[in-house]
Amino acid sequence: MSYPVDLGVLQAGAIVAIVLGVALLISALIALRRKGPGASIARGGGGLVLLLAATLVLWTATLLQTYLGLTGEIRAAHVVVSPVPDAEHQLEVELTLYDAEGGTTERSTHRVEGDLWVLQAQIVELEPWVNALGFHSGYKVSRLYGQRLDGVATGQNHIFLNGGDRDFFREMTEDRWFTSPFVRSAYGNAVIAMPGEYDVYISRDAIKTRPVP
């Protein structure tokens, strides 16, 4: 399961400044006890100003990151799907999977039965405030299979990717997913499309696809 993190420079700098501000305040309290108020006023005042300014910067950056976390997308796969010549209800799927940083993790080619291709992922949707800290919802691309336009069930078993999702759903059945206060929901989600070339994306709560021009 991937949990991409996007901690911005402003957020990281603000966190460091907050730590420094707290350290200055603690140092000022120690100086107050040892040397009296004169030695601690400048140090404590500087620490308080630094702490307030850093808190304001972190709050602003967090608001911005909340928007990015709620609407941002990660490219999870590239798919090229073609009907197999002279074979009814058969598709050839060229699949490339990517990690959270955009690096290629797997390239494979599969034959699936159907007129439509289906790529399924398991999603762990985080609470918005967790997205605001820079964490993207967790995801894992787990199944590939086909569907027929006429509604007739295919006879082919699903193709498991990344180890499949059986443990994921078994843990959900056993109520082992702790959904509070960090996780809002955990579930499977799929995209279904006609043959063609597509990029597949994972958003905060869904898998989606777009044709490649």
C-alpha cells in the first residue's frame, strides 16, 4: 500500500521554526530562574515572535496543502489496450505500473477476455486533516480483468497485481481496519474503459482514467 507524502518547504521550515521558538522560550524560563528577568526578556520575546510567525506560516501552508491533498492526483499506471485480431471478445493489455514518485515498478502484457478492460485498486481514504499534513490517501493497484459489452459473464479468472487484495479485504471483514481518527474509509474501486491508450490516476478517494492524446 502506498502513502505518498508531500511535505512542502514552507511547512518543513515552519516546523523547524516552531521547535526553535519553543527552545528559546524554555531557555528564557531557565535564564529567568538563574539570572533574573533582564536576561530572559529578549530571549523570551524573540522566541515568542518566532513561534507566532512560524505558526502563522504553518497554518497558511496547511490550508494550501489541504486543497492540494483533496484535489491532487497521482499517476498510478499507463495502459495500452488493443483487440486481439481474429479473436472475439479478447483484448491485449500492455500495463505499466508506477510508484508514488513516478518510477516504473512493473511492465507486463496480459490477454483478458472481454470487450472492456477493468483495473481495480484498493483505497484507504484518509481524513482531510491528515491530507492537510501532506499525506496522500493510500492505494494499491490490485486486479486486472475484462467485461463483455453484451453482459455475458467471462470465463477468465482475474489477474492479480502487486500481490492481489485478498489480505486487504480479509482484514476488513475481521474489522481490523482502524478507521478513526486517521482513516475515513477503506474499500475497492475500479475503472472500466474501452480499448485505447490511457493514463490511470489515483485521487484522494478514487481510481480514474484519461485517454492519452
